[in-house]
Amino acid sequence: MYSFLILSNLVTPKENLNIFSSATSSSDSCLFLSDTVSKPYSMAALTTVLKYYVNLFLFSCIIGKKHVGPSAVFPFDFAYTEENGSVLQVGRNITRIKLLVRKFLQEHRQEERSGGETRPFFLYVAFHDPHRCGHSQPQYGSFCEKFGNGESGMGRIPDWKPQHYTPEQVKVPYFIPDTPAARADLAAQYTTVSRLDQGDSALYSLCCPPTHTPLPLLPAGIGLVLQELRDAGFENDTLVMYSSDNGIPFPNGRTNLYDSGVAEPMIISSPEHRERWGQTSDAYVSLLDITPTVLDWFSVPYPPYSLTRGSLVHLTGHSLLPALSSEPGWDTAYSSQSLHEATMYYPMRSVRHGRYVLLHNLNYRSPFPIDQDLYVSPTFQDLLQRTQTGTPTHWFKTLRQYYYRERWELFDTYSDPAEQTNLASDPGHKAVLELLKGQLLKWQWETEDPWVCAPDAVLEDKMEPKCRPLYNEL
């Protein structure tokens, strides 16, 4: 029997695939911890695949932020999300999350004891920390950092001891203005993240063998879930993945395809792969790889179906399980973004290959849109005010540079990790530019991207797919 557990949250971006393994017996579960299932080419695709198999052999669960619907299209056997409860309770109250995980695992055990067919499980815990909430629940602070802290009117989360930070303590990422307002904003987020990642030494063995060099302590919110896994007897037969879906909600972070918007943590703990315990991989991976990994773990094929052109859909990601045994030569990853909110239409596509990254801003003649919760944030309001008054912003770019971008942006991430020097017009990098353009275009055709011809042509796909020119001077 094989099952799966996934955990994730929105955190300051990391760059590498971290490979933590726990035990050494036959596998039967899978856990994924995440902050959302909103990415259409990754988690939504995975839930569709699970629907295909759920009535066949899988016992599925989601706890926390679901973010896709309707339920008939994305079904789970056990679901506690914003659809049937408060997202604060199922996404931020780590004690409530712990008890829901316990309830799910108890029901799974009960199914086993009832004498029926034992099904593997897929458990998805989608933490809402540390999203902003100042635009929707301002009484709890800009990041809901006050929610459950025990103060009057805030409620109390029994398993959380808030860890408070001062603006002077925080480390300001290179892509965020280093101002008092931004520092205070980051400090609030740090406190919210403490609800998720307070150290729990009792759970060390889930990521490291006893003889291995100690790694950072596992998180509280995540640690509580893993402790439930241990108490239920599944720690030695569950594949655990931890990741996130986008960068932090600050300028140049979320909704961007820059490194600060897409470089996220990816931690995998497998009970069957001891070769690389505690190691870090430099391989390029993405959320597109989650579905192939889950299917590989369960030893099931991707279901056959087609979309618009009659040919069968195939996954462009790959299983991450081989990377747990030896270092793979994966050096390319693709990203896409079309809109974040309905009014934020700004399609972008990108490819990262080796040291270079190429971004295609299809709507480049329009200003880059700003989402609502970022707009009302202290950081962005301060940036607006400083820009309007001519006060130094202490940011690595101007607001105008952020709004208005070149159609093609090419960066050498080795010599320019902050992605500030656009090499797309540099004659010395013409060969690299054309190579990456070709790779990106090939990927768009393979994935039947509706924007493959944009912005200077229209896709005609009723007969033989082709791009018909618009002659719009782009």
C-alpha cells in the first residue's frame, strides 16, 4: 500500500531541493504540506488526477486553503477548507489543523480495522500562513500575526507560543525596500511564520537519521502534523513533501516570475531513499513535478485524455524520486502567470536554463498590475508615498521600472542574481536569447498554451494550429 502527505506554506524563497529522509520500511502514505492549490498546472491538475483514482483505491484529504472549485471537479473524501469553515481556523489555527489531521488518520485506521480493502491515503495540509490579511481581517494585523496570540479579542491557539520580532531584527531581502515601514511589515510576517515554524526537537528523526549532522528544527505547525503521522503509525511508510506556490507578498515577490517570485522551498522526506539523507540538490525543479512524483510514488499512470486538438495530454514535469537517489542533470524549468486577480491581466512566460533566465512579458506596454492586499500594505503605501514626494525609496529599482518592463528580459543569474541588468538587447548574448526563445516557444506549443502566438499574432487552431500575424507593430 502506498500513500502521500503534502505540506506547504508561503515563505521567503529558497533556491534548492532539500532531500530529507526518515525511515526504512515499505511505503504506504503520502503527505503534502502547502499554502494553496491554486496553480492550474500543478496542484489543480493533481486533484483532477486524484479524482480519476479516488474511487479506485485512494483515500484523500485536504485541510486548509483549497482555492479551487467546484467540489464536484476537485473532490476529496475528507475536506475541511474555506468552503465549509473559516480559513483562519483550518488554515492558521495549528491546534485545529492538528486535530483534523488526527481525525482523518483515525478514520483511515478505522477503515483498515473494519475489514474492508485497505486504501492508501493522500493528505494535503494547506497552511494559510503567512498570507496577508490586513485587507480582509485588519483587526488581526497585516499578516494575522495577532490571531490566536492570547490577547483580548484575539483568541488563543494552545499549541502556539508567539515569537515577536522587532523591525531591527529582521533581515530585509534584496528585493524589498529597506525602510521602517517594510521592516515592520516583515516583522509582522515573521511572527505569523512562527506559528508555522517554531522549532520542535521531538520531530528531528523525521528528517534526519540519528547519526546525521543536525539540520534546522522542524516547524511547529508542520511538526504537529508530522507528530500525528508518527502517533498513528505512518511515519515509516509515508512520503512527505513540503513546498510553496509563490514568493512573499511584497514588491517584486508574489505575482512575478523573477527569482524573488518563483524560487521556493522544496523538501522531500522519503522512507525508501536513504542514499541522500540530509543532502541538498542543485537540480531545477518546479510545482509541475509534483503530480508526476505522486503518480510515481503510487505506481500509477497518468490518465489518458485530450484537450482541444485531439492528442493525449502528457505531463511536462518529471518525478522527483530519482533525485532522492542520485543527483540528476535537470537544468531547465518553466513558469507562467496570466493573472492573479480578475483585473490583473498581465500574461508572462519564462524559462530558466543553466545560469540564464528569459522572461516574456506579453502585455509589456501596460503597467504591471498590483493586487489588492499588496496595494493596501504598509510597505507598498510607503513606497507610493516616497515615490510621490521624491523621498529616497531605499529600493533596488524605481516604481516606474517595476510598472513598465521590456517585452523580453534576459538575466545572467550567476553574475546578476538580483536580475537588474537586462541582456536581451546585448549582441553578445544574442545566441543565448534565441536559444531560450526557442525552448520557451517549444514548451508553449507542447502545453497548448493559448498565448503561444501573443502579442503580435493570433492563434488559429481549428484546422492545423498556426500563428496568424496581426501587423500591430509589436
